[in-house]
Amino acid sequence: MSILVVGSVALDTVETPFARVEETLGGAASYFATAASLYNQVNLVAVIGTDFPREYLDFWRGRPVNLAGLRIEEGRTFLWAARYHMDMNTRDTLDTQLGVYAGFHPVIPEEYYSSKLLFLANIQPELQMEVLEQVSGVSLSVLDTMELWIMTARAQLTEVIKRVDMLLMSEEEIHQYTNCASIVKGVRQLLDMGLQYVVVKQGSYGALLFGADGTFFSAPTYPLEEVIDPTGAGDAFAGGLLGYLSTVEPQQDGCYSVDQIKLGVVHGNIIGSFVCEDFSIGRLRTLIMDDVAERYQCLVACSHFDPDWRFSQPGQVKTVIK
Amino acid sequence: MSILVVGSVALDTVETPFARVEETLGGAASYFATAASLYNQVNLVAVIGTDFPREYLDFWRGRPVNLAGLRIEEGRTFLWAARYHMDMNTRDTLDTQLGVYAGFHPVIPEEYYSSKLLFLANIQPELQMEVLEQVSGVSLSVLDTMELWIMTARAQLTEVIKRVDMLLMSEEEIHQYTNCASIVKGVRQLLDMGLQYVVVKQGSYGALLFGADGTFFSAPTYPLEEVIDPTGAGDAFAGGLLGYLSTVEPQQDGCYSVDQIKLGVVHGNIIGSFVCEDFSIGRLRTLIMDDVAERYQCLVACSHFDPDWRFSQPGQVKTVIK
């Protein structure tokens, strides 16, 4: 079951308190496609300039990443530069140059039409809507966004939210969009717009899954000894989530079960944690499914506890002691 | 199995973005004793002034809280005032008046000597050391501290850390004390000082347990719809942790098993979440063990997932489809 992603492919310059990389592979769609292609075929829709390094294309060609929807246009690839603060959870954007993205309109190749899973990375809501107009029969559509669109394209973003199944948002974005001080209340407001699921991305604290059916799931996060670069962790999270779902069968009604979605969130956390271990897609290049399985077992061990606890009256305990 | 706590009993004035209370019951030992007395007998050591409202003493007398170690001295009870920021995870201390705490030295009554669990709340490290000099034969000693002592009494705090079994610290406190940007590295430095366990308090994100034996456990937190006042959540966490442990038997070597400690952390999170639902000890007053059991089941449901996932090759899935 193949996965369709539409979003940015970029060249990133990233500075952390400890190191700096220049014009390395970045962009939400790059992280997503590299992550999800560990599980299954990814159909990529994006645009790059003629300056885009050939080595990245060769890398994707060596994996199940379909590049039929990747347009190469005269001009510069999207450039993004940012500097992380000491806590590595917050950053300042230093520069954004749209380049060939300025006039971009996504075109979904016919051979992508059979994709059953869709990830709309954080591009302009009107472009996300153009994608939705071109696809049908998707089992799960997942939407990401960013502060910029909440502030500048709220109405269009709202229309897109009403058309998708799942929304990924950070806590700050939920506060910004809903004006609720309480995340739980904000999520409820979002679910009332017709979403089936809202995933709250919490950076190094993991992710929360809320369902319209009342589902709540708190996925543990893997405790990294060292975060090298958290860029792309949210996109890799989405890659792990949809990658995992692409390996299982939806239910008879065409939808995934809540338990499948939960495991998807666990996989999202796992892949998101690996991404932080190197700059760009460095860690994803070498990642194999055995690494994922090992970290999965770590998360089981570090988050499960006796499900059957019952209170023992202190009096009962004392009797045992005597 | 009774629990000994030494710490502050105070009158708090707390302001949140939504409400304000004046000179209500506060102090780490108050929160701890009220929380832990839900599980078992608590032996309290603290000092109050003659202005301390009688109703709070009557409330504790109605629970298994032993007040033999609570001294009443001429003067004013410890006063603390703080204002919370919009996110409710950070606050400014507006006023601190030690009152009768200025000359306080803890004296452990003989009838407390049989206490098998000890909580050293966040008073001055030299007073915590005075407590350690007076007790022996404790199954688990748990230490809390605060930024003030890390900054002003680092050497004394270090001596206390070397003498206890478990340390509770927030992420900020670990950064401050260890100078490590990485929590995992900071925790390792602390464990190397001889601690058996370090618990990293993460506010609304829950708590992490690290053991000298390599244990790592990430306890889920209950998603509160509304946080009224997070004051005392860390002390109530300790109350839930030691309260739970007081209801189970340590192993033959006198120590608690890792699984018991894990469940203690889960109980800590549960009780900590309840405290935030009202100002002061408001919610703890009415809390019963059925409420705890219900929230425990919620946490099981929202954090456990299939422990036996194995990767299915996409090829295998496709075969099933055809």
C-alpha cells in the first residue's frame, strides 16, 4: 500500500549550540519520504531547482521512493536557515527563500492515484486543498501545518482541516489556532470540526493521540542521550505513523482500527527519535527495521506496568507482616 | 508501614491567570502528608506559628496523620506567595517570609523511629542532613530539593544526595545541578553519586524513572482538562509514590523491587494530577481510593500497546491483498 506525500524539499542551514551544517537535505517531504520508505513505497510530489544535488535523488532512487511527481524547475531550491536554542526544543528561523516554490502548484501523477495514505506536509493550505481536489479513495489523510499558516491563512487552513481525517499539531499551534489555554479543550474544539484524530506533538515529551470516539493515548518517547538536530522530527514522526499503517490492513469499512492508529503513533515516536540523532536525514540513511524493532521493545519495557493493581488496605498488609 | 516526612507547612497566596487564593494551606509537607495519608499513616515533622488555622490541624487529626512532631511556636507560620504564568508550568515567587521556620531544627519523636519510608521535602540541605542523622533502618529515603539550594547550598546538598536512595528533580534542576545539556547524561552523573533512583519531574508531561541498575521507566500523565493550581503537585507526587510503597512489602533484602517502584511512580503521577484540579489541598480532601483506582485504569488504557509487534514485509501484505 503506497503513501502519497506533498510538501517541501529544501536545502537547510542549521545551527545548534554545538554544530552547524550548510545547505544539507531538508524539507518536510524529504524527511517524510525517507522515513516512510523504510516501510513501503512513497510517492513524492514536490519541486526542486536545478541546483539540487544529484546525490539526494540517487539516494531516493535506491529506496522505494517514486519521483514521478518531483518537478525540477529552472532556479534555486527552497532554502531554509534556523538556529536552535540551548534546550533544542525551540529555534529561530533565520532565513527563508522560496525559490522555485514561489509558483508551485502540486500536480498528482496518475500513477499515484492508487495511494491509500496521504500526508499533506506543512505547505500553504491552498496548495493542500489543491491536492485534496485531485485525490480520492484515501484510507487516511493526515494534515500537518505551521504557525505561519495559522496566522496568515487561517480561513483556508480551516477548510483543509474540515476535509482530512487526522491533524498533527504542536501544543503551541493548538493554543494559537483554538485560543484555548487547555490542550484538552483545544483538541475537543478541533475534533468538533469533523476530524477523526488529533495528534499533539510534544517534541522530546512524545505525542498524544485524541480520537473523536473518545480515544486517548499517550505514546512514550525514547530518552535520547544526545539530541544532535531535532529538525524534521515531526515529519519523520508522520513518516513512521503512515509507514507503519501501510504495512497493515485497514478494517472492512476501509478505516484503520484505533489499535492500529496507536501503534502508528508509537512508530512515529520511534522514527522521530532516530532523526534527532544526526543532522538532516543522516540517521535515516542507515536505519534498518531491526533498529526500529529494538527501540519498539525498549518502549514497551519502559512504559508498560501492572494493569491489574488493586488497593490493599494497610490493615491487610499489617496482617501479612505479623 | 508508616511514612516519615520532614518539610514545610505554610500559608500560601497563589495567583493564576484565572483566580487567586490568600493564605491557604500550603507547604511541601502539607501536600505530602495529605496525599500519603490516603494510603497509610504519615508521621509529620514541621513547625507552625500560633497563627496557623486550627481547622487544618483538625482535618489532619481526622486522617492517619501523626502530629507528634509538629511544633507550634510563637510567631507567624511560613508565608509564600507566587503568581503562575499563562502556561501554568512556570511561576514567579512574589514573597517568602520564613516566620517560625527561621530557627527551625527538626526533631524526630521516638514514636516515629519505626517509619520505614522517609521523604525529605525541599527544606535546607543542612536540616535534611539533621534528619538523616536521627533516623535509621529506613527501606527507602527520598529527597526533594529546589533551585535555591542548588544555587546557595550546593556542597551541603551534595552530601545529602550521597546519603539517600532516591532523588526527585525537575529537568531544570538537573541542568542546574549537573551542568549537562542532556537529561540522560545529567541523570547518569547523579546516579554515579550513589543514588539508586532518580525521578525526573516533568510537570504536565509526567515523570521519568532512572535506576542505577539501568532501569528506565516513562510514566504516563493524566491529561487534565483544566489545571486550577499546580502548586504542590511534586509533593503530592512524592506522597502517591511513598503512599503506594507503604501498602506493599519490600523484598527479602529490605529493598523495593523495580516493578514496585514503577507502580509507585504511576501513583505519584495520579495523585499529582488530582492536586492540580483545585487550589491548595482542596481536591485531596475529598479524594478516595476508588478515584485513584479509576484514574489508574485510565492510565493503563492510554499508555499500553501491543507488546508483540513484528515487521510485516510490504510484499507479504500485498500477497494477502491479492
